[in-house]
Amino acid sequence: PGPASELTYNVALANLVKSKLEASCLAPVVVTRQADVRFVSGATRAGIARAHNPVATVTIAFDALTGSAWGDADTGGTYTYTFGGAGSSLQSYLTNIMPQYTGRPANTRAPNGTFPDDAFAGLPGAMVHMETLYLDHNYDRAVIDNGFGHIANGLLVSIARYAESLGYDCSDPALEGLPAPPSAAELARWRQLGYQNYQT
């Protein structure tokens, strides 16, 4: 669909999940960067996080591999990185829950010196870096363009279930619970859109 900037998607997802967490879990949430801010260092972000003594810190990104369309139904998807400890538990929730909301695979990767940023080592609570989906992947892109709200719901539910495992209550009274995954028909529609792009 033309040139795209990762930052636009990162910030949109972070702000959407923030509003959902605040409503569902009555959780104070801090987003460390907005779209009009060119750069915020890892050290500054970690300092902001540390000052709030967080239950969880999640860095949100969207990946790109080639800059043009690539990938089949079995590639792409969500990747998460953590230093371990409490982060491993949150990572497990993300890996198990995100595919229910995106229809895309989710995998864990070992820390690699870039992800997570070393500045986040030693933060209180769980710390996970998430590469949400690939902006240039045939099948991921269909979900980004047509199911962005469900991506946010998957991240919300992952964090909420982790928080509930610690004793917090994230049952949104207005919704009488957390948002459900998209229907099988909706997941199939996104998959077909990805397949059509793959065929092209």
C-alpha cells in the first residue's frame, strides 16, 4: 500500500493498548514515546519505567525484512525477546495468546544484544520486547491493515492474563470480561487476503 513508517504503527498500538489496559485493569500505563518525538534513548525509557516500579514493561515494534512483499503462511508472525525471570512468564502469555487474535504464528527468540535493549536489564517486574508483525509480510500485512484492533486486543489480553496470574483483576465491568478473539471466519478472511497477495 505504499511507503510505511514503523513508528506510526508502534505508537498507534501502544496508545490503543494503553487505553484498553486502563479501562480493563484500571492500570496506570506510561507510553515513553509519541509519534512527534524523533528519538528517545533506551536509557531514558528504562529510567521512566524504573521510576514507575512497573509490573510489566513491553517494548512494541513492527519488523520489516525486505521492504517489499515476502513470505508464505508459515513464516512471519510475532517474535518476542526477554532477559528471562518474570519476563519468561509474560513472554509465554504473548506467545500463546497473540496467534488467537492475529491468526499468525508467534515465537520466542533468545536475547541478541539488540533485543531487548540492554538498558532494560534489571527493571522491576517482567520485561519483554515484541516484534508484533512484519509490515512487509504478505500474510501479516493483511492482519495489520484489516485487524489492527484485534492485534491490540491480543496484546491487552496477554498482559492482562499475566497481571491476573499475579493477583490483579482485569475483568472489564463494561465488557464483562476481556475482548474475545476474532471469529474463525475473520481469521480465514485475513488469511485469504494474504494468500492473494502471495499469489500476486
